[in-house]
Amino acid sequence: MELSITINISDRDFKLTIKREDEEVVRQAVKLIETRIKEYAKRYAFKDMQDLLSMVVLQYVINSLKLKHKQDYIDNHIQVKLSEIDTILDEHLTAI
């Protein structure tokens, strides 16, 4: 079931249609964005809100890419280990 909500980021309203089960995650995301914008506003000089939003987006994309690289590494490592186990099992079963 879909739900229409209005979120506010940087004093701008956005109307979204989302799945009802995604509402909490969307609202958490908005809260995190707003928190990060306030942190950047306190620490850095900026010309306008676009500067702050750009830095927030950059930070979240960097974090997302780091997580993706880490997950890819873990997935690859697991695949290698599973292949090793499969080889050992094949050798053992062939020897029987």
C-alpha cells in the first residue's frame, strides 16, 4: 500500500509517494540529512544551502561506496572459501 507524505529538507517541502513500510526509513533519512546539514553549517563557511547539500550528498555517497566495496570484498572472500570447502569435500568424497 502506498502512502503520500511531505518531507522537509533545507526548508523545502517535497511530496513523496512511498510504500507504507518505508515511511520510517524515509523519515530517519530526512532527519539524518538535516542533522548533517546543521553540522556542516556550524563548521564551514558556505554561500548557500546548495553548498551544504552538496557536501552532505558527497559524504553519504562516499560512505555508501565504502560499504559497497567492503561488501564486495566480503562476498568475494566467502565465495573463495566456499570453493575451497567444495574442493576439499570433493577430494574427500572421491577418496571414499
